[in-house]
Amino acid sequence: MKRKNLIQQLNNVKWDFFISTATDVGFIVTKLSSGSHYAVRKKDIPVEDVRGVITTVFDGMSRQVKIKVVKAFIRAGANEDDIWRGLKLL
């Protein structure tokens, strides 16, 4: 992660920004069958295949969970600056 200075600002980012950012950087977002969690998935793997799940996003995520989500997006191939722009922090 190049922009560690932005991590503190993740406290102010609402969970739905992560959903819109995921689609903006090229992932698929699906609602899980129960609860309020959303799965962020790779586009090239069928939705039925669990190997395509990158992370889950949900209301009430702590800053630590938000950091893990950002790292998961990066590991899955998303451009870090695009992620920060999608979260309105750049």
C-alpha cells in the first residue's frame, strides 16, 4: 500500500462507497442470500464459484476491516489510486 497516509481517513468513508468503488475498478458486487453483506467478486470467475470472492462489504465496518478491504482490492489487481479516488480520498 503506497498511500498509508490515507488510512486514517477511512473512518469517514461510508460502506456504500466501497460497493461503488468495487464496481468502478472492475469487480462484480452481489448481495448474499441473507443479511446485509455484499460479496465483491472477480469478473472472470462465475458467480457460483467461491474462488471468485475477493472480500465482503457490510454496514458498520470498522477502520481495520476497511483497511483489509482496500488491501484485498489491491491484491485482486485493482489500481490503488483508483481505489482511493473511488472512496473520495484522492
